[in-house]
Amino acid sequence: MSETIIRQLEMTGPDERRLLDLTSQNLIGTPMLRPDGPLKVAGRATYAAENLPEGAAFGVLVRATIPKGRVVSLDEDGAKANEGVLGVFSGEAFLRNPAQGGAGQAPVQPDGEVSYLGQPIALVVAETYEQARHAAYTMAVDYAQEQDAAFDPEAEDTPVERPDAKQLDQGNLDAAMSAAAHSVDVTYRTTPDSSAPMEPHASVASWDEEGTLTLRGSYQMLQLNKKELADAVGVGPDKVRMLAPYVGGGFGSKLGIAPEAVAAALAARELERPVAVVMTRQHVFEMTVRRSETRQRFRLCADADGRLSGFGHESRVSNLPGESFSEPVAMTSHFLYSGENRQVAHEIARVNRTCAGSVRAPGEAPGLMATECAMDELAEACGLDPIEFRKRNLPQTQPENGTAYGTRQLAECLEQGAARFGWDARQARGARREGEWLIGLGVATAARTNMSSPAKARVTLRENGSALVETDMTDIGTGTYSILTQIAGEMLGLPPERVEVRLGDTDFPPGSGSGGSWGAGSTGSAVLLACEAVREGICLRMGVRPGELSLKDGEAVAGNQRARIEELTADGPIAATGDFKPGTASQQRILASYGAHFAEVAVNAVTGEPRVRRMLGVFSAGRILNARTARSQCLGGMIWGVGEALLEDLVHDPRDGHIVNHDLAEYHVPVNLDAPEIEIAFLEEREDWANPLQSKGIGELGICGAGASLLNAIYNACGVRIRDLPATPDKILAGLIEQEAKGGLPAAV
Ligand code: MOS
């Protein structure tokens, strides 16, 4: 390499250079096809468990069959008496609850302690998968069971914590409620959910003679996962290499390492041969993370003009004792709507259920589900159209501390969505009927806090005139391969076929990982910065100034000079590393992506069955990098909204807390017939405060508020307000019957 350049950028203010508006390859924002698409459909993009090294043994996790207590003994000898069994692994380092990806350290977990039914307590390894499974499922385990387990987050004797940092009291909400012209005091309940990724959690571990661990797995944030794994197995991070070039969905369940990674690594070290541990579908449901159920009470009040005077949001969520994560349902309550008198209260019930953790849009997904229904209820109480009511209550500055907003085209999303969807055809509730079907329209706001994460990427302009992008960033189905190809191609004036993107290998510079919708903005920025430095390298070789350079289709032009890229790299490649750091910019502006959901739902007046007819999402998320993958993200998120509002419910047995519906047959996610015609539109936007791409997060935006638009449409269709999710036909029917008994719908508003 003739040059090694590092280009760093820390976001301490806006980046108003808007470099991607100055280039001419015209790749950014196009619906470019995924470079990994053909590999995936042809089965050539291999996932973790499809790449077994020579001589691999197979491990199967043993699940606890008590909800609380200690493992006294494992019948290891009995297990080893089975044909093919090589060993049983448990002990101090064995990971019982999944890590959460945050601190980059595996959680400390007392040896042998059981805190939920289904928790992994050991690994049995054998020559074949079937041998390991048989021995794991039949191994005798002695427990000392404790009788004081808590299963119900709402029960009187369940321990509850109220962390000080998650409470807010501003003004006087009680007084505002009593003085208000209009108010609602309503409680919503959302269900526990599973992330249910298509690819089960899997890890294949092998150690070389120098004591270096290679782990091929299915993970979202390799930079942190590597540290967690090193910490758990007691080696330095430099002794761990993780590979995850393709990941079949994560949705938060792969942010941190799951128990199978540590188990595979420990067993492989001991046995001195590679060990593969692939979770079963049931294991994924039980042993990774679930989304907490929530109880959310809203006390909202407004003056006679429908202007919020008070906003109160009290929530209760749950997690295992000692776990630091708690579903942050009040995230948008701090900045979305106005109201001088504000209260946020947050409680965590300590229950013996599968560990709760991040699931797509942690916080906003269940939070906005309830907020946007409660806002619909207050709009009606005020006699206002729900869109007008929301627009009237957008604060000028953050209502708690006066921070300025970044780009926020929420009103525009609502207005443009209304026009596209035909909102003016909406009738009073219960007024539109087609035979047995009552038809309603609903609306809800989408909002998701924009986050960034440190990220590095290396870009090399090679002798043959093509570019190579390397980072340990992952593509969990989101389109990372696509957008990094586009950013590098755009910045270096290369068509996509001359850009190669390599991901998911910790030998590459550490990217941001995929989480919190920050992947594209953070790692994309690192690629942009590296390319900016490579452009300067080109200028040096041409003897021109950066301002003069223009790159397109593999040709560099500056003044009257003109050269092919491969001529410029003939003497050696030009390489640079981009280093993106989130700075104080995110404290100077409230940065969030926004949108508006519109839904048309038909409710059967005889059976209570809801049928989603069509949905529209209009979003503003800064610069859109790829129209196709951005649309797919929002589409997928909105379908999650259908699931969360109408179908999904992870059922815990009230007697022992175990998950009853731990597979895709019993845990109902939407199938094609449940997913209606969905239209997606984006508004043009540049967010200079977020990153040098001017983009904002999009991966989790689509789910935020989507379900509320359906519940609001159900209410508009038939007058039944479902506050206890999911809105299944039995609940809607019960509402219809109750309404009938009271003499039908009250006078429409
Ligand atoms: Mo996300 S729930 O941060 O993968």
C-alpha cells in the first residue's frame, strides 16, 4: 500500500457539506438490487450452521425444568453412557441468560442458578446431532427448587422496582387533569413477543494451536459480541475471531451473544475439535430474549381548543431479577407531544420468565401502540379529527428541557398521507357498512429516536480500478451490502459491479453492528469518510486539488486532466480507513425519524373478525440511501405492526412461567393472507445533524405506531376500543355484544 490514511469525523455539530449531493454517479437513493440477493436465492450465501468444519461435533443445550432454584447435580455419567456422547459442559463460565450487546461483556451469572423454566443449564456434545439431542433431553438433573418464584408481573406479591432515573414529574398533572376541558385516563396492555428470526441462533466454534478461537455465528454486533465472548471464555479479545457474513434476521435477539456461543466455545476448547450448536426453534423462543409485556396508563388532558395541558404515562414492564434492561416504553413520551404538566413513571416487575431484552424498536413499538390509541381517544373527546389534534400538539421545542428539534416532517407525513389515503372519506364510527362488514379508517404517528454508534470501515481502490469495502458490520437482511456498495460507488464514481463489500468478519475494522436502526447511518458514514480520503489520494496522484475532482464511471476528471481509475492505481492501491464517531450533536438536537400510518380495517359484525384491507406509511428519515431496501424495511415493520396489534402473544403458563407457544405454529406472526396491500412513501429530507450522509434510522421506524393505526381503524369501523392486545375476534365480538346490549353505538362524533 502506498498510502494509509485515516479520516475521522466526530459529530459535534451539523455536517452541512452534503457530499452525496455533489457527486455524479447517481447511485444514492436508487432502488439498486441487492448484490447478495442472487447468492441468497441460490443458497450460496451460507449461514452459520451451513459451514461445518471438518470433524465437527454437535452440541445440544439442556433446558431447566424448574422455574427457580439451583442445579444440585447433572447425571453426566448417565449422559456419557449414551452412544456417541463426548462430553457434558456446564460450570462457572457457562452463559445462562443472553447478553444484551450493550457493554460488550457477558453478564455475570452464578453457577448452577436457575431463574426461569427453559433456561439453558448445560451442553451435551456428541458425534451426531441426534445423539447429542437424545442425551441432552434424557439427562437426569437434580434440582433444589425454591418456591417463591414470581410469574405474574401484575400480582400483588411480585417484587417491583422503580428506578429513579426513569421517573419524571413536571408541573402538576393531577391539577391539570381536574381543570381540563377534556381528558382521558386509560390503560393499555401489550403482550410479550418473540423476535422469531428465520435463522435460529447458531454458533460453530473452533480453536487453533495458538489458542485463537474462531466462531462462525449469527450475530448483529460483532465488535461487541467478540468482547462478550472473550470475556466469557477468559481470553483476550485479540484471541477471538467472529464471522457472520450473512444473518437471517435478528430483530434484537442477536444484539448480544446467546448461550449457545459460549457453550460451543467452551466445549470446542475442551474437546480440541470444532463444535456446532444450533438452537431448535423452541430454544430460540425460550433461551434468547423476549419483548416484555407492558401495562401503560395514560392520563392526557386538553383545553377547550384541544391543546394538551397534561401528558402522563405510567408503565410497568418485567424482566428477570438483576437484569438491567427494561422495555423503555416512554421514549417518545419525552419529546413527541406537548403538555406543560408531565409525568412519566416506570416500574419493572421481577418475574421468573425468559429474559426480556431488545426486540425491534424496543420502547417505541409497544409505547406508541398505546400512546397513539390514547391520543385517538382524546382527539375524539375533544371533538377533533385525529390528524388535526396531533398537529395542534406538536411542541415548538422539546417540552421538558427546550432542546431544538432536528428535521421533523411529522405534520407533512400526516398531511400527505391523508391526501394519498383518501382520509376525507372517513366516516363517523360504525357508519360505513358493506354487508356483514363494518369498515373503518385509522391513523397513527410513527416516531423512532435516531441513534448513532462508533464505526470504522476500510476502503481500498485496487489496481484493477475496483473498490473493496471491509468492515465487521453485519447485514441482517436490512440491505447493508446494498447501501455500502452505493455509498462507495457514489463517492468513487464507480458502477456497483466495480464495488465489492465484505462484511461480518472481526478481522476487518469494527463497524457499528446492526442495532437501534443505526447501522446504515453509522457504518455508511465510515465508508463515506474512507472514500473521501481515497478521493484525496486520487488528487495527490493527479496533482490536483480535491475541489476540482469529479469521478464518474471509473474516470477521474479535474480541469483539463482526465484519467481512468486503473491508470491512477497502477502503481499500487489507495487505501483509507473511515472512523465515524457520534459526538455531542445528538444532545444539541432532538433527532428522530417520523412518519404517519394509515389503515383501513373491515370488522365482521357477526364474528368480530378484523381484516386489514390496506395500509399506507409515509415516512421522513433523512436521505433515503436505497429506495428498495428502505421500502422493504418499512414494509416489514408495518407487517410487525399487524402482528403486534392483531396476532402475536407469547403465552407464559401462569403456573410455572414457561412459554407455551414456543414455535411458529403456535406463536402467530402474520402470513401473506394477513398482510394487506401496503403502500410506502418517503419525503425528501436531509438531516445534517445526524451524520455526513444526512440520513436517519429506518430499520425500526415502520413498526412504530403501525399497530395503533389498526386499532384506531377497528374503533372507527365498529365502535369497539380494544385496550388489551392483541385485538382478536373474541375480544372484538365481546365488545360488539356489550355495545348491542347498551342499545347500539352512542351518538357518533
Ligand atoms: Mo434492534 S431491537 O436494536 O436489533
